[in-house]
Amino acid sequence: QQQQQQQQYAQQQQPQQPYSTNGSNPSQQQPNKDQRNSQTSTTDQKYTKMAEESNSGGESKAGGEEKITAIKRNILLHWALQPPTLQHLRPITDLISNIHSVFPPAFAVAGHDYFGKWNAISRVELVPVGAALPDEEKLKKAVRKLRFFLHPDKLPRDLNEEQSFMCKMLWDISSDAWEEFKKRDEELDWIQK
């Protein structure tokens, strides 16, 4: 049973593939809405829909709104959604270990000294070498650290609109990914009993 749990977790871990600066990967075609996986959770659907909406640049938007939409699209495509289909959130271990790559000055958002205070957490710290499952205590500690760092009451007051939006979006995505992890973990525990 533990082996089955490890296999299910390992299936969630897909190697991360880089995308070009415009968010596309020419070697991968995305399926249309009718071809989506039936096991997609509501959280996955929420972020997939958000990515689709930010990619469809139908009408022209005001300068500030256009920047916010670009930030949203970049965070979803480059950090939050799992390639190649971009239909599922990446596992929380991947999000935490790569969050430093989306802090400002990423995606043309002005930098701030606050983001330099984040100490990056490696994936090996969360998932020991040779293990298929993350060390739950270390993962909980990393999630608490991230929540504290991104908590709206702890952020500097002098963040600009784009920096504040980015923090809110990173907070929301990481919180949803953590909830998904706990839900899957509970389901696997229930299967074992």
C-alpha cells in the first residue's frame, strides 16, 4: 500500500519543462476543452480557466490592467501549472522549491529588497534523495514559512500594485496547492485503512 502511495505521488511529479518568454511551447500542443482529463480537480480547473482567460487577449486593456494580466499569465504558465497540458497545478513541493524564480524582478515587475530576504528551499530538503514522498514535517514547515513570508499583514507597505498582486496570487496558488496535497494525502490514508 505504501508502494502504491509512492507510485501515485511519483506520477504527479513530472519534469518541469521551460517555456519560451511568450508562454508557449511549440513542441507541445495543448488539448482543447473537451479533451481535458476527467480527474481534474476544481482547483486545477480554476487555474486552467484563469490561464486561458489571460491568454485570450481579445479586447485591449488599460496599461495597468494589461500588466496585471501579463503577470497572471506568466505566473500560471511558468510556475503554477504543470506542462505540457497546463491542466493541473504542480505539486506543492515543486511550487515551494521554485517560488524564488517568480519573485520580483521576474516578469518585468520592479524588484524590492523584501523579496531578497527569502531563503530558497531546495526540492531535496522537501523530498529526500531516494524517497518518493515528501518529508511531511519539513513540508509543513516550508509551507508555514511561505505563508508567513507572503501574508498580507507581513508585506512591506511600500509595495507597488504589481508587486502586491503578485504576492496575492502566489499566496492563493500555494494555499490551493497545499489544500490539494492535504486532500490527496487524506484520500491515500483512507485507502490504506
